[in-house]
Amino acid sequence: MKIERLIGTIMILLHERNVTSKMLSQRFSVSVRTIQRDIDALSSAGIPITSSQGPTGGYSLLDSYTLSNIFFKKEELKVLTDLLSGMEKLLKQVGFSDIKDKMNAIKGKDTYLKLEMIRFEFTPWLPQHELQEKLICMSDAIVNHRLIEINYRDQRGGVTYREIEPYQLVMKDNAWYVYGYCLLRNEFRYFKVIRIEHLSKGGEKFYPRNISVEDPFTDLKDKLISIKLKFSTNTIGRIEDYFPREDINYFEDRILVQTQYPDDCWLYQTLLSFGKDVEVIEPVFIRKKLQNEAQEMLRVYSCDTE
């Protein structure tokens, strides 16, 4: 719409010092002539737009024309725009770019704090195009209230077909989840995106329900157990990735950890990943379970391969 394009043009001019007709035409997917008419309309409405000729020329606003930043400090605006930049890399949607333009317009042309004070990176270390495609597909379904159809793999490897009314995308501990109403179970649930093996938008619209979003991991608090672990000093570079520093005691020949963790498969997978460099001191049942796992591994690797 023209009014949205005019407002968008003002926002860009508030942030950029020189903007050409070609840049604006590409931004809004219209002709250069249309942009020129927009500029004339804005000037007639009293917006102080100036133009300059030459290779470095373009349109700009008088420096005195700025939006009030009474609600945000410049540092706060910088954090918000940096956060939007991180989300834009993962979810390549026009909405994030538009919001950034508006935030930058409030911030003005000041180059203060131009370098990212906090850098937000939501993309994984290794390229995962499938993950990105899933997140974009689900975010579109959330906005348009469309059912999604998925094949979902649980922790034990079982796969079930589900139809879900999606309401939220949630990042928790470096993992993405979709929160929605599962038509198979007739209740709200969280689904880990990496476990979705197939995803398609069903096309059918749904009427949003009244929802109360809770922490998806509150039930884990009921599974917390106290554990005591002894690590070799070879793990010094990894151990703080998994355990709070206040729960770690460093000694010359060993590292002791006393903490609480949920008693689930993630705990055993984490401990096994340390191999011979960790020993469970307490509780005994976890120690025995790891012994059984180690014996099973030994049995697998003791078999001759053809």
C-alpha cells in the first residue's frame, strides 16, 4: 500500500544519510518513477527532504527532523536492533527488516555504538538449512493460524503423525521448540523441532484458543536428583559448559562436581560423552546404570566385524 511505502521511506531516511531512488525502488519493489512521486508527496506534506546530485548524491532528511527517543536510551535501542539482526539471519522474513528500520529511525543517524554491543547468533555452528526451513514454515503457520502436519519422533525413537495448532516458537538451552495444541492428544504440548521428521502446512485455518503459556521444563524440576562426580583434569576446558561454576571444585589432580540434574536420558548421554574422564561417586544407581551401558558398549565393540 502507498501509505505503508511512504512511512517506510521516512523510516529509512531517518536512519540513512543518502538514499537513492534506485535503492528505494528495490526495497519496495516499485519503479524509480513511483519513488520520485512518493518523494514529491512527502515534500508537499512538509517532510524536509533534500536531494543532491552526483555519484554520492541521493535523498536525505534534515538532521533536525528526528523521532523522539524518550522511551528508549540509545544503548537499549542498540540491543534491540542487534537482537533483531540475529533473528533476521535465521528467519529471513520481511517483518524483522521492517522492525529494524523503525528502531533505527528512532535511534536516528547517530553512529554512536555502531558496533554490536551484544551479538545474538541463533544460527547453529554447522549449516542446518532444514532447521531454518522448518522454523520459517512454522512461523508462517503461526501468523496465519494454519494447522501443521508433522511426523514426530520421541526420545525412544517412536514416530507418530500429529496435527498441531501452532502458537509459539520457543528457544530453550540452544534448542528450538514449537508450542501448540496437539489434536491427537487433545492438549497443549511442546515439540522439539529437531525431532520433527516431516513438516507440512495442512492449509486448514484454525480459530486460536485461549492459552496460558508455561515454562516447558517445569516438570523437570520434579526429577532433580543430587549427584556427585569426579572428573580428570583433562575435562577442564569442557566442564563449565555443562555444570554451574559454583558447583565445581578444582583440585590439582581432580575436579569434583556436586550439583542437581534431572534424572533423564540427557544426563546419561552427557556423562557418557566424557568417557573415562568422569566417575560417578553418588548416587549408586546412576553409577550402576553407567556400568551397564559401558558393558553393552564393550559387547558391541568386542564383536568381530566382517
